[in-house]
Amino acid sequence: MYGKRENIQLYLMDGNVNGRIKCTLANWTGLAFKIPRTLYQKYSRKDVCRILNWTKDDSSTVYGYRIKYHTCPIFVTYEKSEDIANSTKYLDEFEKIAINPTVYSNKIFSWMTRSKVKLESSESQELIHARENGLKVLLFLKKSDGEGSDFYYMGEVTPVAWKETTILNDKKESRPIMNFKLELKQEVRKDIFDYFTA
């Protein structure tokens, strides 16, 4: 014998079953979304808030990164504009290989937090202890601001090394900042890696 039947409506937002799906259920006022995370697909900050199942759209307050609900999406513009503040000209890049500094690792990404973040700050400690605390850290990259507002999803990353360093603001004052080495779960696909490092 069958239980109570419900009417579910599915809307294929991208026109295919492997893309984003919006769901509604009869006699229910909410909405549900299925938004897959696909490596090297482009996503907006708003898409990422949905993908991570955040209860509200926090895309306007994410800026470079945000730790929320055991997730930490990191958004990086690889090539910074010259007209931005010195305190935001972070040295975010694929790690240079020590024996040949003109060659980059396609598995380690060197990332800087926002300025004024110290080793003992709560967000540094959450990232340092991400693995044991179950914090899911996700890396999103775009080459430059000229690409628009969407970022390539590079995959999950694990902080494997970190150090407190400094950055100068526009008044040439030194501010603390954290540099994290993030290990990607898998090597970056060659065409995407070449696109960012060329």
C-alpha cells in the first residue's frame, strides 16, 4: 500500500537534469534548489551561497571569503587591478616551485586573508584546524575583474601551511595578514592552470 502522494514540480534552470534545479512541493510555501558544484564551472557569489545551502543570500558581504555553517568559500581575483588599495593587493597565486621559481605548482595555492588578521585570530584558527573541525574550504578563482562577477570552482582545499606576515596600506603602515598554503584535492586541469598562470 502506498502512503500519501505529493506533487513535486521541478524546474530545470539550465535546461538539463545535470544543472541547477528549482523544486516546489504542493501545499508548501518554500523553495528548494539543487545546485551541483562542478569543477571548473563558473559560479557567482550568489550561486555559491545557494550551493552551500546558506539560509540567506550573503553574497554582498562575502567579499574575499567568509566562514559560515562549517563552510568557507574563498573568492580570489588572480590578477589584481593597479587602482585598488595597497592593503588589498594580496599575493594570491599558485605556489612557485622552490627549485625553479618560474614554474608553478598545480596543486598548492598561496592565499592571503584580509589584512589585520593575525595568527591568533578566530578565523585563522578556524582555518588552521579546518580538517579536524570539519570546515569545508572551497576555492573559487577568476583571472581578472574584466571577466565579470563569476568565478571558476577549483575544488576543495586543505590548509597545509600558514604564517603571519605583513602588508602595507596606502599610508605605508604595516598591517598583519595571514598567508595560507592551500592544497587542492586534485591537480588543476592543464588548460585551466595554463589560463591562470600564463
